[in-house]
Amino acid sequence: MRPRLRTSAPPALSRRQLLASAGLGACAWPFMPLLRASGQALYPKRLLLFYTPHGTIYDSWKPSGTPAHFTLGPILAPLERHKAKLNVLDGLRIEHSRVQAPPHTEGMSLVWTGSHLGQGNTFMVQEFPIDWVEGPSVDQVIAQRVGATTAFRSLELGVKPAGSSPTSRMIYAGARQPVQPESNPARAFDRLFTGAMPGAMPDAAAALRLARRRSVLDVVAGQLTGLQSKVASEDRIKIEKHLEAVRDLEQRSMYQPATCEQPERATADDIPRLLDIEIGLVAAAFACDRTRVASIQLKFGDNDNEPYSWLGISRGHHDISHDGDGNAQSRADLTEIYTWYADRFAHLLDQLAAVPEGAGTLLDNTLVVWGSEIGKGNTHAFERVPFVLAGGAGGSLATGRYLQFADVPHNRLLVSICHAMGVTDIDQFGTTDDGSGGLAGL
């Protein structure tokens, strides 16, 4: 058999060969993960962690029905108007720390970190000697990746979050590095907005990073254009795809918010008003692109006994949550408290959904994660911890689903949060789970 003569164009180049032939190896390779993501929307993704204490009443919280056709339980009923934007997650558990601590303290420390408490005598909580958590929280890991182009890498707010101890801290910048939430919304407003034009980015270092990034992208685009006439036709198609990705990246790098209204500077002493002010601050900070990562901590777990007087409940949530299941009044009071949490979560989603972005809203480009430190108050169960996700993270998540899992470590949710926010190189989060990967089906 005669050998076939090759009369066509030179063989197609690999991506690495193609870039190297244009002298782009050094400057373009850092951008290749971004180029591969060029199909993303032009609007940035945001992440918001929302915490409420003492778990829930599972039977009244859980939806009924199938993953795509479900009815929200009585506690989650206030979220009905946002049902199409939700992922209700059932069957997740928080793995215990190898260092013992009171359950609420342990869960508070683990809920967003998935890492063990430190061993030591820094704190004596009841009879347990403990130290700060040994790893970062998921929001801070993501903030390190997506926060460089905003004035503030992240924003941490708290509604009466109590003093500084593992009992009342949920956000960690790193191992044994707790982040104290700002509990005075007037101070948070001053930090976010005073002296800044809406949408402006006064941070000089961040502006310089943006300028350098755009400069490199200009070089990449110019060299790719010059290479088009020198390669085979199939490689020209590759180059055109890369050029489209570069143009898309340039547009996203120059993102300026279309809708940016500063909220009122306000503060309050009562919990409902404080929470609503903080919700408004986060929505405005996202809309004005002051930050893309935030958290709101409503109170804390251990011995939180402030009465819920605005609901007509004179006992503290912590005490009520320890009553037996047969106490009808306590069950009614707890249901009312948890339903109020859901109502405020719905109000938060209202604020995000009210901001238009392109063909959708700010909520469509945000991932909001609502969680607690335990599943059930009177047993301190770490199983069936209630998690609700809202928003699609810029199309990264399908929504309108009730997803049931078979006692899966919540670390897998933390991995999925990273993936939805574009941090796809993380396949394991925290130290309490030896497994890897995100939540199947999410």
C-alpha cells in the first residue's frame, strides 16, 4: 500500500504549541482557566453566607414531593415567591471535630470551615479546653480568588454576635484567624460608602491590578491576531475562539454596576431592625460592586437567651430549643421563630431580586447559602442540618429543586460552593471529611 502524500496545511497545533509559537507561554498561561470560562455572563458572581442558630424543626421544615415538583414545608413557606430560585438541601450532616466542645460551639466553628477545632487552653467553654478552628471558612477562600478587583475583599456583618470566642465566630481568614463581624451597621456603612462614588473602586492596588490585567489581555489579543495568518485553518478557528474569550474577559474586567444606590446610614438596637439594615447594606454593597463576598451572622448558638419579644415570645430561643418534643407550646414558639427566619431570608432575596442585571437580576448572579450550626436543638444532632441555597451564581447552578442526600458530610456542600463560584481546583474542603468532590446532582 502506497504511503499517502500529505499536501494539506501543517498539522494542527496543541494549545500549548499554539501559544508558544506566538511567544505567549509566559503571559497567557495564567489566563487559560479564565479563557476556558469565557462562556460566563459579563456580570460578576457574588457569594453570601447567612446564618441562623439552633437548627430547625425538621418535620415542619422539610419539603414534600419530588426534586423538581415539591411543596415547601410550613417553616419555609415564606420563600414560596422565590421557590424557582431555590435549592433546598436535605440530609447533610456536620462531621464532629476531633477536639471536643459543647455542641453549639462545635457546630458554630464547623459550619463554614469544615475544619477541626484547635487543641489548647485558650478558651475553657464549660469543661472543654479549646482553641480557634484550624482552617479558613469557605467565603474567605473564595474571597482570596475573586476579591482582588473590588474595594473590599469581603464583608462580615453580625446581629448581636456576642463576644470573641469559638462559641460566637463562624468566619475564619485562616487557621486560628477568626474574623469579627461588624455589628454596628452605621460603622459598616462608613467603611463601605463614605467618600466613595457608587461603583467606584478607590483601592489603588486593586486598580493597578486591573490595569495590568487589561494590559496583558491586550498583548494576548494582539499576538493571537498576528498568528492567525501563519497557521492551518483548524488552528485559526482555535485562535478565533481564544480571541472571543479575551474580548469577553476584557468586558468583564471593565464591569461597572448599572444599578447602584447607596442605602441610608442607619443603626438600631432591636434585632429585627438591625437585621433589615444589614440586609440592605449587603444588597447595596453587591449592587455597587464594593465587594462580592459577604456574610450575615444572626446571633450565635450557645446560651443565646434573648427573648423574641417582637414575636410575643418571652423566653430565649436556646432555652426553648432544649424543651422536649412533646411540649406543644415550645414547638409552636420554635416554629414561629424559624418561620420568622425564613421570612427575613425571603426579604433578603427580595432585595437582591429587585436589582436588574442584564436579562436577569442580582439574585441570578449571586449564591446565597443559609445554614445553621446543628440540626435539632434538644438533641444537639449534627444530622439533617438545614441548608437552603438561593440564586444561580451566574448560571452555575440549576434552581427550583428539593435535593435529598443520604447523610452526606456538609464539607461536600462547601466544595460545591467553591465550584459554583469558579474556584474549581478545590476538590476537598476542611479537615473533618476524608472524602472529596462536591454534592452529587448539585
